[in-house]
Amino acid sequence: MIRAVVFDVGECLVDETREYGAWADWLGVPRHTFAAMFGAVIAQGRDYRETFQEFRPGFDLYPERERRAEAGKPETFGESDLYPDVRDTFAALRADGLWLGIAGNQTVRAGSILRELFSKEVDLIATSDDWGASKPDPLFFERVTDASPFTHDEILYVGDRIDNDLRPAVTTGMHTALIRRGPWATIQWQTEEAEKLPTFRVESLLELPSLIRDFNERSR
């Protein structure tokens, strides 16, 4: 039975187009060039942070975030950056009695924004900075389980990445859903692992409520 659904943040709930555009501007790189290099790095199986190194060797993401904030250009997102299926999906899952969470590799600042946006709609909002553990470390997914009232095999983790989201969640014993959007899912979608690993593969989060209901009916 699936009793809890926990969502990744970037490219699952939040469209990061604006934020990555801001990084391209910060680096002084044309946005289409930055996006092309970003996709190339992902397709090569490298860490996305290596994209920044291609344009500025020695780049360190965390202190650079602080420099942006000091310059009045902090990382940010808001209601307009949410994918349009997010709120209706939360409402439908909540109506079905499911426990909901948001947990991803995010900063403390991003966690504050998430709480402003979703604190009335979900039961858990947590970030890697809060927990001192980042995906794909299995400890992150242990934290998810510890923060919920359910066992691993009662949790569905929803994400857009095989490497960071699905693979470690499955290793921990969770069910998973792969959402096809953003650069990672688009690049990884037709791989064997993307086809076989997830419990569900969806084009929209709105597919989840009926899929979970059917899954739970078969599990009774």
C-alpha cells in the first residue's frame, strides 16, 4: 500500500528555467549556451555542477549563491514558477487521504520559500540543508522515512532524476514515480533503467491519484 507521497522540488514541483537563466546571466554566458552545456553535462552522466566549471573553473556553488544574495540577486522562485499541475495534484491526493511531503536537495533559503508556498497543503517540508544529507545519499531517504509516520514500502517518492531520486529511493525500499519534465527526465526517459525502475512513469503529476488508487486496490 502507498500511504505517503513525497515530492522532489526542482523540475518536479518547480520549473527552474528562471533560476538557471539567472545563473547564466551571473556568469555572463548566453542563456542558450548555458542550457546547451547543461544538457551535455547531464547526457554524459556528470554532476550538473560541472556545467559551471566549464565556464568558470574553480566555481563553487554554495559561496557563489551567497555572493548573488549579497549582490541583491538571491536564488528565488514563487507561485509563477510552479508547474500548473502541482496544486490540483496535492488537493486530489489529500482528498484520497494520503500523507504528503516535499523533500529535496535545497538550501535553507529555498526551504523557507517552500514553507511559504505549501505549509498548508503538505505534512512535511524538508531540505538537504535541514538534514545535513543530500541525495543520492541513502541517509537522505532514511530521513524521509524517519520524518513520516510510515515505513519505506508505504512511501512513494516522486522525482525527475534516475540517479538522484529513483535509484537511491528504490534501494531504500520506497516506491517511485518518474515525472517526464526538465532536462534530466527528458534525457533519461528512454533508458532501460527509466523504463524498468519506477513504479510509475508519468507525463503529469495529475496522473498520480488514479495510479495510486489502482495500485492500492491491487495490493489489498
